[in-house]
Amino acid sequence: NKPRSKKRRPTFRRLLKTSGVKLENKLKNRQLKQNVSAKKQRKEQKRLRQAVKGAVAALPPRPLETYCPRPGERKDTFEEDFLESLPTDMLEDDDLQLMSSMAQRASFITRDLSSCAPVHSGKKRGSEVTKDYEKLPRKMARIEQKEVIHLLPIKDKTGLIPQSIQKPVSQKEEEEEEEEDDEDAAEQEDHMEGLTAEEREQRRAQKIQEKKLRIAALGSAVISDPISNVKRVKELRGMLMEADPSVAVTVRKLVMVSLMEIFKDVAPTYRIRPLTEDEKTTKVKKETQQLREFEEILVSQYKFYLEDLEQIIKDWKQQKKKRRQAVNLQSYGGLAAVAVRCLTELLLALPHFNFHNNIIVLLVPLMNDVSDMCCDAFRKLFVQDKLGAASLATVRVISGLVKSLSYSVRPEVLQTLLSLRIREVKKDIEATKPTKKFMNYQEKKKNLSRMQRKWKKAEEKLDKELLEAEASENKEHKLKLHTETLNMVFLVYFRILKKAHRSALLPAVLEGLANFAHLINLEFFDDLLNVLQNLIQSGDLSNQESLHCIQTVFTILSGQGDVLNIDPLTFYQHLYRMLPRLHAGASNDDVIIVLRCLDTMLTRRKKQVTLQRAMAFVKRLSTLSLHLLPDASVGILAATRAALHSFPKCDFLLDNEIQGSGFYLPELDDPEHCNAQNTALWELHTLQRHYHPVVRLFAAHLSRGAPSEGSAALNVELSRRAPVELFRDYSLKDMTFNPPVDKPPTKKKVIKSNAPQRCSSEKKTKMHSSEKLKQKY
């Protein structure tokens, strides 16, 4: 017996694997040898061709046709016959001489074509290649448009393979169609020229009526049965290319508005996504297939419609007139206005549908051109956007627009950001994380039995599926979107404060900072306060801009900034100095900003305000109410009432006694050292004779100490309203107010009772502070 070999035999799989590798290597080697031999053969053929070309080029040229004279005929007689056959009566001597010399020389006709090399026989450099190329005849390359014809598919192991062929469309047919269209348009113009103005107007009205009926028929068909008649949208969209110049503008406007209403009515309440390859090959029901076809056609036609609107707006901005355009340049403005109106309506009506972000990208640059229409649309979008996705997309595009234009945009673009519905942001990531809901494996093994773990696993799986299928808006996702939106807004504001603080956008930036100051992160407080203080002290700001700076500072300090140990005395001094600068002859928005600043500075921060500062502001507000308009005076007096309620010790300004030493200094701009405790509110006595009844009512109420109860108290409508609301109410009205008037006494039956009557002397025991003021002044 032979000893058994210790070498391990290869398995069958390994043998198959190695044999496959060997076959692949053999195939590669064979292909490589074939390529090398083919390459050598091509080189030899190339050398042979070059040798033949060189030998042929060295031979002298042979004439194509040689003339042999007949026996007995001389060469001279041939030349004489040739000259006699020419029309010499029409030629001059120089021409005859030139033609005879050309006949004797070799030309293209007499050249031997068999011995001539091809035109591009060899590689030439320099001017020779250019000269030879210029001698060639020019022929324009014809680009054929090919139409695809779909055929029946072929079934294979992998599945269905679509088949199609291309049908070439000749360029002649296109040119013939364009010529026919031009001829038809010319015939229509010639036909219209032969009519009078009245007949032209009648013909135009008749055409418009026919187009209206056609648009109405197509639109009603689509709306009545969208799934079956969705292809009519394409026919209706084709009317946007109306070629009749007399009705083109009107018809296009009607079609744009009609399509906009159709898409608003027909579009579903969800976003349509494209089908995957697996979904396309899967067999579905007939109704499902019809729905898929409807959605596909709807999305494609909606996309084409938006592209048409975009092209109309581009033509208007570029003022570019196309060839065969039926609309003149003057009508582009009206068409563009209708197109922008349609886009704004779709922006507000279909925020959930496809291409909404494309509409935003198209409309945001128009805020700088058609500012009123687009800005109003985006304000409405911010107000109605509950989740925040559309607002975030809009703010991102606005940020890019402001940066790309180097901050040279209109202030209205930034003022639209004030309408953002941002009330809360994600301040701390760890605090807003969802609580731990599912148990890990270790906790399950430690606390649960085997059966309990099994039930727990099934329960957690069900809970996860329910969370995924939940259709309501997620609060955490909403906070995340609002946080990103606010970061983009502050990025725009801080860029302008840093790089373009002298631009016209500064008022809008300061107003926006004042509006969203309660949401600013604590990390930016110190830098922002320093920037705002430097802006106020520079003296380059207007009154409104300075007031916005002050409002921003105190909004920050009354919110998250209350943890900072900062005494903004300089900002109190700035506001105290700016109060007499309010316009006395016009009602403006500065009064609203002042009232908001007073509410934040005195009412909300009453624990950080000294009594001397509060009395100085009360005295200056009462002085200010003398020269303002009635609506502003009502708001200022309401703010004075709120200050008296917040600082009850200010009521001794209603008395004629002097507290402390010194004199009141009204010209001093420091509220701490103006000695306001040594004066009285004599302005209230003067305001009681004001021509406006509400001002008289407030003056009488304040002069009696602003009581909350009793005969001198205000009614409920006035006492519960804030100063800003009162100012707005009486600025909108035409200064008409009818206070309650005591009715004349009527005769009533006297009913005797045994109750003791109050002595009238009790009413005279209390002397009111207003009488003391009368005695003093």
C-alpha cells in the first residue's frame, strides 16, 4: 500500500474557482495578443500609405484631356477657330488677352485627378492649412430634431425592457411651418388694416368673447372631473402662446388667472413624490394607476406653468422682445404684474404642494422691485405658517439676497421679518431632549421576566410605529425650525450692524432687534449693548432709530438679561433727553416706541428704579402732554397713570408742599439730579380745559390721585387698556368721543323710608388735591 499523501486535496468549489480564474486569465492574454497584433498591422498599413502618397506626389501631373489635331490641321488654325468662336464684339482687348493666356495654362479642368492627392492628405501647419480650409465650400451643419416613438416593450429575465425609435424631423418642415405662421400673421394684419376703428374693436371684442368661452369650457371640464380631464390643462396652457396681436395680452392674462384658480382647486393636500423603479414595475389596481397618472400629469403641467410665469417676469425685467412675439414691450408690465399676482396666490394657497420653495426663490428678489405686492404676500405667509418650514426657507433666501446685493436693498424687505411667528426657541439642547421612553436590554433583563420582556418588546415596537405614523406637528421639530429661523434673522441683523451701520437698513434692523430682543442668547448681550450705546452716542441716528436702540436694550434687560447686574442709567438719560423732541404737530410712530419704552423702563423694572428718577419722568411726561396731539396726549397721560400706580409715593407731586431743598431744573437732562420733588404737576390743571374730552377726563382723574374706585375713577374701557392701545384707538378715530353725560333729572315718585339721611357735611370734610393746586397757582 502506498503511503497516504499528507497534501490536502482541493475541494470541488476551490477547483471550480481556480478553473474560472485560469479561464479569465487565458481570455485576457488572448485579447492582449490580438490588440498588439492589430496595432502592429495598423502601423504597417500607415507606413505603406505614406510611401504610396509620396511616390504619387513626385510624378508630374497628367492632363485630363489632350487635344490631338486632325491630319492636315495645324495648331495655329485651332487657336484661330477658338478665338473666332468667342463673342469678340462684347469683349475688350484686355479680356481677350486674359482668356487666351488662361486657355494655355493648366487649370482645375486640365489637371489629372488620378494623380492628385486628397484635400486633407497630410498634416499641414501654419497658413497652408488655413488657406486650404478656406478654399473648401461652406455647408451649415444640419441638426435634426428627433421625435421619439414608443414601441411595445420586450420581456426579459430581468423584466420589461422599453423599446423606442427616433423619427427624424427635417429642418425644411420647420422652416415651412414658420413661413406659414408668418404668412398667416401678415394676412391677418392686412385684413385688419382694411377695417375701420369701430369694426376692429368689434372684431376684437368678438375674439375675446370666443376665447373666454373656450377658457371657461376647458376650466369647468378640468374642475368637474380632474382625473379624467387633467390633459385639458395642457391645452389651456397652450393658450398662453396666443399669436393674435389684437387679443394676445388679454387672453394671456385670462389664461394665467384661470390656471391659477384651477391649480388651487385641483391640487391635493399633500406633496406628490416621484415613483421609484420598484413602484413602477409593481402591478396595481386600475384606480391606483389612474391616480398615479393624474398626479404625474398634474405635477408636470404645474411645473411648466410656473416656468411660463417665470419667463414672463424675466422678459419684463430684461425688456427683451423675441422674434415672432405678439406682445409689444409696453404690455410686458401688465403681464408681469398678473404673473406676480398668480405666484403670490399660489405661495399662500399651496404651501404644502410641490415647487413651493421654487416660488419663494422666484418671488424674494422681486421684493426689491415689486415691493408692496410681494412683501404683503410674505407677511401673510409668515402669519399663517404654523410649523415654520416655509418661514425658514424664505429667511434663508432673504439672507442670501441681502448679502449678494451688498446690503443695498429696500428697508421693506427686512420689515417683513417682523411678521414672523416666533414666540419660543430651543434654548438648551439637553433640556429639550425627549425623556427616555424605551428600556435598554440590561434594564429589561434585570427588572422583567422572560414573558414580560416579550410583551414589552411587542409594546415598544407598536409605540414606535405609532410615533412614525403620527401626522400631527411635532413640537420639538417646530422649536428646531424656529431656532434656525431666528439664527438666520440675527445673522442678517448683525452683519448690517457690523458692515453697513450707516445704510438705510439700520432703522429696520433696530426695529427687528427690539421685536426679537427677548429671544437673543445671553452670549451676545454685552457686545450688543456696547454696539447700541456707541450708535446712540455717535449722534448719527435719528430720533426713531435712537428710540429703537433704547427699546432693544430694555427689552433685553427685562427678559433674560435680568440676571445681569447692569444699571442702564445712560439709556434712561437718553430717553429723558429725547422726550421733548417728539413731534408736536403730527401723529407718528415715535409715540408708540416711547410708550413701550416707558412701560419696560418704569413699570416692569420698578424695583431697579429710584424714586427721584420716577418723579422726574412723571413731571416731564405731564409737561410733554401739553403740546402733543390729543391721541398722543391720551397715551402719555395713560403712561403717567401707570407710573403713579407703580410708584405711589409720587402722589406728593399733586400737593403744594416742597420735599427737600433746592429748585426744580427742567433744562437738566439728568433725571437723578433735576430735583423733581420740588415741583408740582400744574399741567394737569391746564389740561382739564383741553378741547378733547378724553384728555380732560384723564387730567381730572390724575389730578385726584388716579384712584381705582370712586367717582373720580375711570370707566372700565379706559382703565383696562394699555397706553399703546389707547393711542392707536384715538389715532384711528377722527377725534370723536362721547363720554357718559349725566341725564337730566326726571320726576319720580317719592318713597318714604325710615332710613337716616347722611349729613351733607361729610362730603365737605375731604378737600381734594386739585383744590390745593388751584390755591397754589
